[in-house]
Amino acid sequence: MISKILVATDGSETALKASRYAVDLAKQLGASVTILSVIDQRILPSYYAGPPEASAIYIAQSVEDDLKVAAKKYVTTVKKICKKKEVPCRTIIASGHPTEEIVKEAERSRSNLIILGSHGRSALGAVFLGSVTYGVVHKDTRVPVMIVRRGEKNK
């Protein structure tokens, strides 16, 4: 039985579509939703470059703070959908590699299902582009994964 659903969001239209599926399914099943947004630590070093007078630590902290604000906005958007549908939920903002953090949180929270959005790239494209969804699907986990594909409306 599905009683706990994990949905990951990065603020994209596809992630929002997946979040709506997760909330609707949770409503039908009487399940709760864990809403996760992951700050990808791998991208932070690319933001460290700045003017010579600015310290790398200051720039890094500023960028990370901005990413945390964005992540909070993403999970709050999905939380509002849960509240409107009267679906119990909790929000988590994590830092690290998104694929790893999604799988770890699903196992930590004992989720019965992970729901993710996918932009529909090919497997080869996913390897080169580092698709999080592709990584979660191919990760060794006991938690089933449901993929919500991007539709024509949010293409």
C-alpha cells in the first residue's frame, strides 16, 4: 500500500506537473507527501568566479543563500497545492547531489513511491546532460519511481 509519496521539485513546469500528480494520487490513496528540493552542490563552484575584490567565500555564500531562497519557494508552491487538496505534507530542502539526496530521503522517510518529472530526453542525452530522473531510475533502491513526462502544454 502506498502511504508516503516523495516528490522532488526544482521549480520547473515539469516538476510542478509531477507534483500535482503526486498530490492528486496522495489524495486518492489517503497518503502523505514529502516535498523535496535539492540544492545541487556540484554547480556551486561554477558560481565562485567574481570580481577580484570579492572573496570566493562571500560569493559562494551569497549564491548558496539565493539557491536556498529559490528552493524554499519551490517547496512552498507544492505545499500550497497539498493544503488546497487537504493532503498532509512536509517539506525538505537538502544540499548535495540531487540523485543521491532523492534516493536517501525516500529511504530515510520510508516512502513507498518517488514521483519525478522528466523532460523526456533520450538515455544518451540524459547521460551527457546528467538527468536527475535518469539517475534516480537507475539507482539501486527498493522504492518504486513514477515518471511524469512533460506534456505539450509545458513543453
